[in-house]
Amino acid sequence: MDERRQLKIALVGCGRIAGAHLKGVRAHAPQITVTAAVDIDRDRAVAIADETGAEPFTSLDDALRHGDFSAVDIMLPHHAHEDAAVRAFTAGKHVVLEKPMATTIEACDRILTAARDAGTTFMIAEQAQYWPDAIEVKRMIDDGIIGDVITARAYFGGAAGPGITGKPWRFDKSIAGGGICIDGGSHWIRPLRMWFGEIDEVVAVTGRPLAEMEGESLVHALMRFRSGLVVTYDALHAGAVIGAGEQFRVTGSLGEIVIERGRTGRVLLFDREHPDGVEIPVTVDGSVVSLGDGRSAAYGLQLSDFAHAVLDGTALAADAEHSLGEVRTALAVYRSAETRSWQKVWE
């Protein structure tokens, strides 16, 4: 292996998402070598280090001073994003930062300024940009398979389960910056932007059916795009069980595209030739995969894109500034719920 073609990276935050990123690196980003594992919980850092041969650290500052890497993959609670990213940029590192970039536009602007000053590669890890099903739906829409788009619906739903032990940091509004919309719900906003362009304004109601969660665990919203298209967006984290259904439905003048819920969900096309629907294959590297496996692969596909940008100077599928769209949309949802009025996303 040519070490000159390897990107040495530090995993900053060694929790559950780090495991998904590491699995993705092994499957789809062989040009990345993990050389440092950073977590305030030494046991977590050591566990990743033992698995990868990396050096463990319990502070980012120590890793930046003594570690052997040129890039960092930051996977920390939302409120820690700004400090970690700015420290990494100040040290001259390339940065991939888990979504959201930050919980306020002011913090996002400070991070973007630090990235420009550093002159290094900056990417927000929004894996929905790399979901094979979302990419296939974009192709079908762009190719006019369903004609002119009339409307669409996105539904992000997850059961709360039988009970919660302890308080996940995502349930603390001061850490997460909000609830479901700014967190997991952003994965359902990105495909809408991929397919239909920028969101102009939103009107929304929110609720807290999951009492343990300080932020919203229910959202009903209408999103008007700059094109004039109006889309419904629903998000829910509550209940013991969520039944079968769909994640996305796109209605056009010639047919509909549906993405079903669940890891074994399908992408279906309904048109005059297929009034009962026909499954559209989802592929990764030319092989047909399940919806769930395709989305799991997206962790590695995004990191491969990041590595190519650093090593080869290629453009990212979406630059870091593009991710402001998800943050701004979530914040507009919150303002709308508070004021009971339409709110602009980009003002």
C-alpha cells in the first residue's frame, strides 16, 4: 500500500457513530487509515485503538499535539462541534464533522470562517447525500420518469421503545440544540433538497409526546420550495411500535415514486405501465443491495468522498456550506411553531 496515497485520520468521539464510520471505512474507503482515537472516556478510546492499531487519546488537544494524522472525523454531541472543529482547523487539519454543523447560524459561521482561514478540506457528514436510494430517486426525477413533480411527502418515524435507561444527550435540548428536526430529521430534509432544490419557507407545529425528550419529538410541517413546490414533512419519535409505511412519496404528472420504511424497504415506481408498482433496484458499486445495507454503506461512501477531496483535490458531492440548509430549515421550523406563522429559511 502506498502510504503517500493514504489519509491518516483521527476519530474524535468513539461512541456508536464511530463504529458505523469505522465499518464504512473498511468497506468503502481503503485510502483512509485510522491512526488516532480520541474520547474523554479512555475505555472507549482504547477499544477503538485496539481494533484499529491507532493511538488512544483522552483529549483533542493532546491528539493534535502528539498524534500522527492530517484529518479528523468529529463525532461529538452537537454543542461540542464548534470548539472541536475550530481547534482542528487552527492546527491545520482537514475536518469531517458530523451533522449538524452546529446548533446556531452564528456558530456555523464561525466554523466556516475557521475552515476558510485554514485552507483545508471541510465536509459535513450528512450521509443522506450518499444514500443509494436517494441518488436513484434523483436520477428518476431528473430523467422525467414521473413527469412534472406535483407534490411530495417525507416521514421520519422511530419508536421510543419499551423504556429509556438514563438520559441520552440527544434528549438534552441545551446539548442537542433542539429535538428530532435538527438531529435525525435532517436526514429526511437532505433528500428533499437533492430532489427539489432549496426550501424557501416553512410552517410547522411541534409537540413533545416523548416526555423524556426536552426538544420536540413530533413535527408536522409544510415546506414551500423556491420553485413553488409544496412538500409535507412529518417526524415522530414516540410510541412503542411504528407500523409499516413509507418514508418518502413523490407524486408526478406521470406517476409516483415511493420509498418504503424499514431496512428491507423497497423503492417502488407506480406509472401507467406498472399501476401496481415495480421495484427499482438500489445498487452500491454495481451490486444490488437492500435499502438498509445501502444506507449503511453511505457512511463509508461519504468518507471515501472526503478522502478523495483531500488526496486528489476533487469536489465533494456537497460542500460544508450546503449543510446550512438543514440547520436553517430546522431553526425555521422552531420559529414557525413558536409564532404560528410561515418562516423564511434563508433570511
